[in-house]
Amino acid sequence: MILKDLLATDDIKSNATDLVKHIAEFLGTDDCIFYGVLNKNLVQMAAIGTKLDSTHKIKNTLTLKPNQGIVGSVAVSKKGIIVGDTSKNKNYIVDGKVRFSEITVPILLGDELVGIIDAEHPEKHFFRKQQLDVLSKISTLISLYLKNAINELDKSNKQIEIEKAKNRLEIVFRSDSIPRVIESQNGYIENVSYSFLKMFNIPVEDEQKLIGSTCSSARELLKLYFTKEEVFTTRIDDILKNKQVVLNEILELKDGRYVSRDYTPIFHNERLQAHIWGYKDVTSQINYDNNLERQNSKYKSIIDNINLGLMELDNNDVTISVNNAFTRMCGYTSEELVGKKAKNILLNKKGIKIIDIKNHIRDNRVSDLYEIEVITKNGDIKYWLISGAPSTNLKNEVIGSIGVHLDITPLKTLMVSNENLISDLTVRNDELSNYAHMVSHDLKTPLMTVSSCINWLNEDNKDHLNEESLEYISIIKNALIDMNKLISSTLLYSKNRTSKTENNPTEVQLIVESIINILYNGVINDVDIKILKPLPSVHLNEVKTRQIFQNIIENACKYRDINKKSFIEIDWEECSDYFQFSVKDNGIGIAEEHFDIVFDSFKKLNNRTDSSGIGLSIVKKVIVSNGGKVWFDSKTGVGSTFYFTITK
């Protein structure tokens, strides 16, 4: 019965459906599927029961690769199997719902796999070996038919796809935005795109008149559109004779438009099959190019007369063009430079070597700026600043370089003068520093002598001197002390001005604590000095850090208000790239009229003998020379707060 139904018609899908239906009845199950081999894959081609939708088509058609699932493993082994419990088989694939028994039989034609019969049942160990043997015999009998039927189906499917592709191509060709014409190898028009008809204002209904007509007659009609009618036709004859691809051939139409024409011969097995002609409206591009050419001509005169020298070179360093400014800069005419290697004319060996290095960089599409020494035609040495860039074509290929040249000889001369001046100033600065040390030493020596003599005079005659004389001696001693401090401050100021000590990380906390201890032990004991929070480490050498904090803290101590309990508070805060410190006191404060001279050298706001008037000047110079700022807030009778920043 099964074979009779299978061979009844040539419809593989219909017959395969009957096949699985009879096999399912024979096996006593409602699940049976036939897999056909298509393109080396196993494709579900027929099924029964819940696997079908309302139109009797397979739902969720499975396509398996060899070795995928139980069906795939049978396809590889080519031997039928019975799986009594699918839950214990790792290859089992659930298709719809879980069933515990599965019987799978290959359909073989000789050693070639044609298809697979696969059935399942919800009960475990449902299928028997006798059923497997029967299905194996049936599969052998029907294998040849199924093979032929599947081949026919494959051919049919391919033919359908070819027809679909042909229809799609025809639609695409007709709707192609590029005007095209297909000409047969015998010289007849086979197809015309709608865009071609539109380009030449040919009514769409005349398309059929063109198709099948000779190309020679069509050309005679078409040439009337072009300004050079005979050239249009004779050129086509040349192209057909050569049978070589032609691209972007520009033609002018009588209505002012421009079109580009392409030609492509189609060969198959080295035999000419057809000719494809393509046209494209390039009017906008041609007009743009013409406008660009006009713009180039207009701006060329401007470029030729600017004060920047322009030179264009090819990849071999041969000069292509120079502007008027360039010829004025070097003294050579354009005729003496164009077509030659200008580097051999204008440069010495060192300059040529620099140019060769820059050209190598230019090959890597890098632009840069550099300075070079040039020898003009009359032998003068000039210094030029050159901005070089690669020159590329429309394909973005490097075809040479373009250089913009600026004569910086006056600037170079000025720079040399400045360097000489700086060198001279450096020498003079060193001499001044040495002089400061010498003067300091020479002044302190007699000062020490006078001090010693006064002390001896006082010791030897203290019992014979009256109060007025002793007071004079005291005044002299104080004056000597002030003079010594003034000389020491002057030397310190000089050192700070010329110091180039390298900055290193410094612990501010340790330095400030040291300053406070010295003050408490030797100078004051009636000021409460507080560090509000641990101070950070800064990038400034220890000497400069000590100078800053010591001068500010000592000033706060000197100018304390003796009529109230004095305090000094040291604080800081962290900013993005610097630390901001503050030293606050409740001293006598600074009068507003003195604000402008607080940081001036040797300016004292009162007549204290223990102040040289240079401490805050040193503070400002140290801070500013290291990229910081210093300022203050103050009010008479309230106190002062000095702020300063030190970079991290």
C-alpha cells in the first residue's frame, strides 16, 4: 500500500505526506516526519499530526546538519536505530513536545543518503526491532524514487529562483537611476532603462519600438541630441571595434547638458555576449569644474602677489610652480626654478639633508613646520620658516608637496641679538651677585671692629661713664645691630633673586613646627601659635619654604597687640593644582594707606629696630618665582591674614 501510494504521482511533497501517514499508522503513532537531503542538510519535507498547521503545512520547519540530533547522527552512521528512552540520549532534540521513544531509519541509494524517516511516541520503549526491519526494507525500495523526486524538486526550486531573480533584475534594470542600454552581440537593442528614456525625453510608450530595433538606426536618431553629431556615431564604432571598457567619456548635448558615457562588453567563456552602454548626467560636475577653474585663475593672481612664498613640488622634488613672492625672496626667476630641483640651487648640504628628511615624513601624509637656511641668488644668507604639507590627487594619493615660505631673517637677527643680550645680562647678574657678597663681607668687617671697640670701651669705662654716655653707647650698639641686619637682609635678598635651587618635595609640617619651637624657646612666649590641621607636602625646596613661613610668622609675632592675648592660626586648603595657605593673627593690623608698600623692599611701616623691611619682599619673590600668588586682608586693631599659594 505504501509503495503504491508513493508511486501514484510525481509530486514529492504530496507523496511524502502519504508516506509518513502510512508509516505512522504502521508504527501506531501520531508523529512521523520525512527529512530530505538538500544542499547537504536534512530538511523536514513531510509530517503529520500536530506538526502541521491549519493549511497542512509544516510548522517551524527544522533544518538539521549531519550529526545534529538523533536524526543527524543516523545521517552520519547510515544505520537505523531505536531509542527506548530519549531522556537519556544527549542528541535528542525536542520538536514541538517531548516524546520518550524514537525510531529513525536512513533512506539509502547504494551508499548515498537520500532522506530520513523519523517517528516518535510518548511512551518509553514503544518501538520494536521488527518495525525497524520493515522500515529499513521500505526505505531501500523507495530510495531511487525519492532521490529522483528530490532532485526534480531541487531543480524546480532553482528554476523558480532563477525566474524570480530574472524578474527582479528586469525590474531593477528598468528602474535603475543610471540610464543604460543593453545591446546584443548582433547589434540589436535588448533592453532600455526608464531613466535612459527620461534623459533623452523619449516617451515610455516608445520603449517597445526601441527594443528589437538595430542599434545603428537608434544612433542616427540619438546623435541629433549631441553638439558633435558625427563624432558621437564614429566614436561608438571605434569602441565596438576595440571591445575595451570605456569610462567617463564626456559628451556635450545641444541643450547645454553634459553626460558621461560608459561602455562595458560582456563576455562568457571568452565569447562576446552583449554590450552595456551607461550614461550619466554630469552637468553639475562639469559646471562646478569650470567654475573652479575660473576661481583658480582669479585667485592665482592673488597668490602670486602675497608676501608668502609658495612652491609646489612633485614626488621627485622637481619644482612644478612658484609664485612671485617666492622669486622675490630668493632672487631667482620662475624659469630658473621650474623643472629643476630647487633644493640643489638654494640650499647647502645641511639644508638638503633636512629637506630629504621632511620629504620622507611627507610621504607618510604628515604636515610640519621647520626652519631652514637659504642662499639667495646674490649669495645672501636668509632664514626661512617653511610649512610643508603633502599634495594629493582625487584618489587621495600623494603626488608631491606644497610649501609655504616666510622670510624670518629680521626676526632671526633680533633673536640672536636677544640671545647675546641675555648672555651679557647673565654675566652681569653673576658679577652683581659676587659684588653683593663682597660688599656684604667688606661692610661687616669694619662693623664688627666698631662693635668690638664699643664693647671694650663700655667694659673698661663703665664705672667712669655717666648715664648720658652709657645711653650714647647703647644707641651705637643698636645702630650696629640694625646695620648688621640690613646687610644680612640685603645679601639674603640677592641670593633669593639669583637662586636656581632645584625644588623637591618638602614636608611643611616639620618646617613650621621647627620655626614655632625656635620662637617659643628664644623670642616669644606670650603668643598662642596653632596649626589647625596637619600641613601637606609641597614641591618647593626646604630653604624657600622656610623663608616664606618664617618671615610671615615672625612678622605676626613682631606686630602683635600687647594689650590682648595674641594668637596666630596656620591653615590650608587643597585646590586643583595648588595648595592655598593662610597665616592669621590678631595683631595691630595694617593701615589701608600702607597696603601698596607691604611687599616693597626696604619699606618699614614703623620704626622697629628688629625689622629690616625686606622680609615680606623676599616672601613675595619666592612665591611668585615659583608660580604662586601672595595677598593679605588686614584691619587696624583687628589683625591680618596673609594668603599664599604653592603649586603641587
